[in-house]
Amino acid sequence: MKKLIFLITSICLSSINLVRADEGMWLPQLINALNIKDMKKNGLKLTAEQIYSVNKSSLKDAIVQFAGGCTAEIISDQGLILTNHHCGYSAIAYHSSVEKDYLTNGYWAMNKNEELYTPNITATIIQRIEDVTDKVLKGITSNTSEVKKDSIIKANSKWIEKEAIKGTHYEAFIRPFFYGNEYYLFVVENFKDVRMVGAPPSSIGKFGGDTDNWMWPRHTGDFSVFRIYANKNNEPAEYSPDNVPYKPKHVIPISLKGYKKGDFTMVYGFPGRTQEYLSSYAVDMIMNESDPLKVSLREKRLSIMNEDMLKSDAVRIAYASRYASVANYHKKWLGEMTGLKKYDALTKKQLFEKQFLEAVNADVVKKEKYGDIFNQLEKIYKEYKVLSKQVDYYSECLMAIDALYYSRFYMTLFAELKKKQKGQSHNFDATLADYKKLIFFKNYHKPTDLKLCEAMLNEYIKGVPSNNRPYVLDSFIVAHKNDVKKMTEFLYSNTSFADKDKAEAMLNDFEKFSNLYERDPVYYITSAIVKYYSVSVFPQLQYNEREINELQKLYIQGQQEVFKDKKFYPDANSTLRITYGKVNNYIPKDGVEYNYYTTLDGIIEKYIPKDEEFDLPQKLIDLYNKKDYGQYANKDGKIPVAFTASNHTTGGNSGSPVFNGNGELIGTNFDRNWEGTMSDIMYNPNLCRNITLDVRYTLFIIDKFAGAGYLLNEMKLIK
Ligand code: ARG
Ligand code: GLU
């Protein structure tokens, strides 16, 4: 009988735990050991070395981390890179004004002189990745205290990073994997002169807007084109007119041949953050508390911004980029919590934990090591939940008010100034110079921010009990007879932190007037809030997070011991990863089956003249009417626009190249489907799909629509 029970549980365990087909974000230097057989079986024609190699040129040399948060790919031997429209959005907005509205009309450089340098956009290319776990943990024993551990890890890492780049122009950083069970070193080249080459109008690049965002079927032409510039030695350099186009080690060929359902696909890029190994206590908090709170706060914020953006073009342009990013995660969290609830993620996690415990308890050594994990997590999450809620209010409510958010930067500046005045070592001059570059107020509209301030303060007071609020803020409110509207008006008419001119003047003469600004009411409130959080919230929160991290670290170790046949992949952490799957459709609900690709015909079907999100440029309609499709049409005679596949992706994978089995580009990743947004926490192979822009649509727009076909001469097209 015992044997039978054991057999049954182990069957259940393995069926739950073997990585499901298509799930996983793999480290490229490990695919040779872990995945290559499976990839070949599924249609990959390349060797592991053609995908990742340190000494020979490989695909990895053409994968770019774009502006820190997105991915791009190199598609010409002159450093031309392709990414999403939404990844280039802040750059497009930066170059736009009411007179030169590139957001609305698009922009295309017709030669290299017209390419626009964009400050703050970087392009990072990985040189090599190295397992440095042993070196990072050197000197730590079972007796080392937690605090000591941290400082050893920090010191070791610093030294390893320094050694790794000695005598080179490279940069290096180390990241923990599996909650600190492993450490990897990344040596990178970081290019700082990146220029905007072109972007379609938003009616193409953002077609469908927030209504279609995170949804399938999709028709967004979500791409933009940039170019990396280097110095004469082909090395990264600050912007200079003397810089020249970067010569890459690998150029990605572009396939015009298309794909069909079931074809192998591979996405190579920089996924930002996933949390696949969380406990049921964490999932409970996310789906039942944190996601719902953040969604409701963002709803309020979006409606206020939207109201003002509709009234004025200047406000629309100023807030466009921010609105899009606030709206994006608002919808993501909504999809995530809906999915987690609908597919009963909590019960699934609980079941898994029960089975894990059963396996652990059957072995004395394992029981001793792993048997108490969930009891401890349960206890910690009870405290952590309360703090986490306060932090959600901090970032989604208080710091959503620009005047407060900006004045927080000035707090740092004052602190440095004080050190300087006392003759201590300080960073005042460097910080001041940095802030002068930050252009805080380029996208600011005081009346909108004032409305936001009033609304957000009201939310804060409503949602956070007074014993969890800074006393100074409350007394300020009481001093205004509990009239938040009056108080907000007072703040905004008596502050220097809500006006571009005043704030800039302040930076120019900072040392002279600093005392004055410290008495500014907005500054006064912000410092009260920041002080409160740094004394009463953040330290305890970090303490809890540390405890959780240690337990998660143990939990993964335990899983690796219990489920020996399972291949584990580390959670995304903005490092280079490979994920592979197949071109595939899905069934969103009973009785409905979606096709795996969309076409220009569908764009015309969705067209709503003059609509904010579904309007179209006349030229695209003309091309459609004339069927002027050139070499870009599919076998069905239509222009393909987007397709779905089962690659496990997340935020940060935007702009990632999607390859066929030959390592040729078939599209640019830009989104996920609504039913699959929960995949950051729990992956479901039947429902989770990544959404890719078909590269033939990209080229069709560049060539036929924008008349920038000259760029195609730089590319390697496979016909
Ligand atoms: N959902 C995609 C991503 O997470 C695209 C977002 C940009 N589009 C938008 N309508 N806000 O980044
Ligand atoms: N649009 C996302 C990004 O900016 C990709 C979609 C996702 O989260 O998978 O990275």
C-alpha cells in the first residue's frame, strides 16, 4: 500500500513539475548543456555555438539591450537596429513638438545626417557570461552571519567585476540567480550614441492603442529603427558628430519567406522580471491585494491625465509617453489578476506545496532542511503584506504626483550640499550636473499635476490608516481644515517645485538659495513622507524581503533535490535569455479558436476614421486598395501583420528578435495575449502566447509607406 501511494504521488509530482513544453527562459551559455537536443528536435538548424559563443561571432553579438528596458536587434553591418515603436516612444516624444509632431506623423531620416541623436538611449551588447558562483561566495561558511554574508558577496563581486574589465573599455556586473544559489558575471559593451532613424506614425506604430494592448487578434505596427554609433575604433563613445556607424560582429539576416503553424521559433532578448517559484502566500497577496490596489489607483490617475490630454495637443504630447506606460501596466496587472483567479493559481500552488512537503517529510534529512519553509513564509507574509501595501501607496499614489516626485530628487541634492558646506566628502557637484541634464519638467503641466495631487492625496488618506501615515502630512491637512482641495491649491501656488522656470532657476543658483527652498511647502511635505518611509517602512520591508529571499533560495534548492529530472530555469532578471517554442494559435474560451496570424485586411476592418486609436493614414489605405504589396505579401496574397507563438516572454522582451530555425529574423516580439499575462507568475502552455510583429509588415511600411526603402540596401534579405 505504501509503495502504491509513493508511486501515485511521484507520478503526480513529475507531471506537475517537468518543465512544460515551451516554458522557460534559458541562459544562452547553458543551452548546449540543457536544451540543444530539444531545440533541434523541434526544428532548430543552428548549433549551440552559432547561438552563443565567446570567441566566434554568434547570434548573441546582434542582440542589444535597448535603453535599459527593451531589446533590439542588429540588422545591418552599419549598426542599424530594430526595436518596437513603444520602446522608441520616449525618444520619438523627445524629438516631437507641436510643430514637429513625430508622434502623430512619424519620422524618417532620408540619410545619415538626418538621424537624430537621443540622450539617455543606450545600446548594450553582451561580450561574455561567466559562472562566478564559487568566487562570489568565497569566504562564506555555514557560520557566517547574514550581515557578514552580504558584505563578503559585495566585496567579492566588486573585485571580480574590476578584474574582468581591467585594461578594456568594457563594463561588467554580477547578478544573482535562483535567489542567490548561483551568480553570473556579464561583461558588456555599452554604446551611448544612439540615433533615431525612423518611426511610423502612431496610427500605425500604436494602432489599436490601449484598447488592443495585451490583446489578440492584434494589428499594431509596433516598430521603430535606430542606429548605434561608435568612435573611430568601433568602441562606445559619448555623442560626437565625428562618431561613425557601429560595425557589428554579427548581422541578423531577414527572412521574407514567412512561417506556418507548428514552425520552430526562438526569442533572444532581455526579459525583465518573472516570479515563477513563489509560494502560495505570495501569489495570494499579488492576486487578491497588490494587483487590485495598483489597478484601481492607476485607473484614477489615467482618467485625470486623459481628460487634460484630450483638451490640448501640448499636454497630449507632454504626457503621451507616461500615459502609455501607466496604462500598460494598469492593463497588465488587470490581466494578471484575472488570469490567476480564473485558472485558480492559488489552489495549484497549494497543491504543489502539499506534494513538495510530502516528498520532503518522507526523508529525515530533507525534512530537517526544508520542512518548515511554508510555516515561516506564512508568518512573514502576514507582516510583509501590510508593508507592501504601504509601498504600493508610496509608488503608485504619492510619487505619482510629479511635484512630490521631482522634489525628492532635490532632497538628495540638499543632503549633498550640506555635506559640502560642512567640508565633508560629498557628491554635490556631480549630482547637480546630473540633474541639470535630467530635464524634469519637459513633460510637465501644472494644472494636470495639481488635479493628480488632490486625487492621489485623497486616495492615500482613504486607503492608509492615520497611524500608518507621516504625522507632518496629517497636521498639514488639519491646518487646512481637512480640505484637501484647498491644501493642494495652497501647495501649488507657493512652491517652486511645480514650475519649469522656477525649478530650473533653482538649479542654476542652488547654493545661494538652498535655505529658501527647504521652506517650500511641497518640499516640506515630501521630506516628511520620505523620512517617514525611510524610518518606519522601508527598513522593515527590506528585512522581510531578505527573509523571504533566503527561504525562496532554500525552497528552490529543495525543489532541485526533490525533482531531479526537472530542468530548472532562473527567473528573468533583465539578463540575456533564450526562449523557444512554436508558431501556434490558441483557444481563449469554449467555442472560440483564434487564428495564429493577422493581416492588413484586419487593420482595414478595425479602421475608425478620426478615432484616437483606430484611425489610419490615407496612404496605408491607398496601398491596401491598390494591393501595392511588392515582395512583402504572404502566400495568401495578403500583407501579414502579426503572429502568435508559444515562447515564454515577459516585459523587456519587447523588441526582441524572433528567429526561425535557421537563425533568420521573422519578426519582432512586442506583446503577450490577455489570457496569458499571468505567465510571469504561472505559465500555462495552452494559453500563454507571445505576439510578434511580422518583419514583412515592418519592411512593407519602411519601403512602400515611408519611402525609406534605401534602408533595405543595408539589410541581408532572404527571399
Ligand atoms: N503591452 C506591451 C508591453 O508591455 C506594449 C505596450 C505599449 N503600448 C501601449 N498601448 N501602452 O510593453
Ligand atoms: N510589451 C512588453 C515589453 O515592453 C512585452 C510584452 C510582455 O510583457 O511580454 O517588453
